[in-house]
Amino acid sequence: MIGVIAGFSDQDIVREFFELFKTPWEFWRAGERYDVVIFTGDTSFDQNAKLVLCYAGTRVPFDDLRQVATTSGTTQSRSLKYQGNRIPIYGKTVTFPDKGNDVLVDEESNECVTYIERSGGQVLARIGYDLIGEVHTLLNNGQPTANASIPTLELHIAFLRDLITGHGLPLIEIPPVPHGYRFIACLSHDVDHASIRSHKWDHTTAGFLYRALVGSLLSVIRGQMAVSGLVKNWLAAFKLPLVHLGFAKDFWRDFADRYIEIENGFHSTF
């Protein structure tokens, strides 16, 4: 089990992160024993976990306690090298020039961005960026176009996964595809305009009128639509003023009124 120490304002981001990294976890509770504890370095707690991961992009008490030299935290975006991949970092980072390993290094300076200590049966790992802050940036702001092809969030998950499994700890993870398959497909539909009244007389309404009056007639002439379809569309078009005045039902809201019936037992995903 993974225990995560996070401030109240960060808890929604942590929950969202573990919606993607599907493995058992919970917010850290005093007195509980965890295989892994993840924290940001500015919290004191009983470090009895087998693996303690400290993520922070600035110097923190965790570093002072171990007398580890760090570079000054910089707000300049940088890229890290990890197993042949580039991980863009958008918040502050620190490196460990005198103590570290080449698991994760700064692309420009080639300095280590993580170091690992072993004390008895416990492993302490210090990572020089704020994971929660990076996830917050990726989910709320996205990436610049130059980094659009880099699966940055997935690489953060991969690095964390490797830190855990690389130290011999078991990890139960729900895969993103069914067993034995290479991919999964999701069938979906979009509801772009749930109510025609909300569009007043904009280009959407103009497009509707053209399709209902002219497009339907052309479809009948070409044999692509039955006359009954033409009559239905024309009646809807001529009823449009009554819909706006509130004297007739909004025919585009038929979907919302019959939502459960249309779903037919298949649940929606948002």
C-alpha cells in the first residue's frame, strides 16, 4: 500500500493522479504501516515505510537532516533524461551534484536529480522536483506545443513505478487494457447543442434551417430521404419561432428528456 502525504489543496490532484496510476493507495494516516510513503519534504512523520520518496523542487528539511548539498532551485523549465526519454519539468528543480546517481539527470547540466540512501531495511529516495505540482500543471495548463508529443504524465508514472518495483516491492496495478489485448476502444457520442433555444439566431440556427428546409428537399430529390422525413424536418423548422417564444417544446431537448431511455442500460463515462 502507498501512503501519500499532501496538503488539503493538493488532494484533488493526488486523487486524479492515482486515477491514472491505478494501484492501491490512500492518504497517509498516523499509526498505519505502508510499503511506500510519498511526501513533499516539508512534513515530519514516522518514517517506518520500506520505501520513502521525497519529491520537492527546493531544498527541504529532508536534505538538511542528511547534510546533502543541493543546487539552488530554479524556476526555469528544464528536461530530465530517464531511460532514453525526456521528461519536461515546468516547476522548480534542484540537483544533487555531490550525491546522487544517474537514474534521473538534468539534460543540460547532466547533474543528478535524484539520490537514494539505504538504512537498514529502509530505502530513502529524494527526487528534485515537485511531483504534485507537475501533475497540477499538466492537468490544468497542459504542455507547450513543442512538448506535445511527449507523454509527460505517463513518464512520471513510469518513473514512480520503476522506483517502487526496482526496490523489490510488489505493485498491484490495473492495466489500461484487458489481459491479452494491445489496446482498448471506447465508443462515444457528442452532444454539441442540447437546446436550440440557447442559440437564438446565430450560425448554428442558420445551419439548422438550411439543412431542414433546403438540405432535406435535396435529399428527397436524390432518393436519400423519405418524404416523411422531409415533412418532419419542415415542421420543426416552421415551429422554431414558437420554440423561442416558449409556446412549443424545444425539439433538440428530446435527448435530455429521454436520456435514461436512450442509454438503454449502458452507463456514460465522463
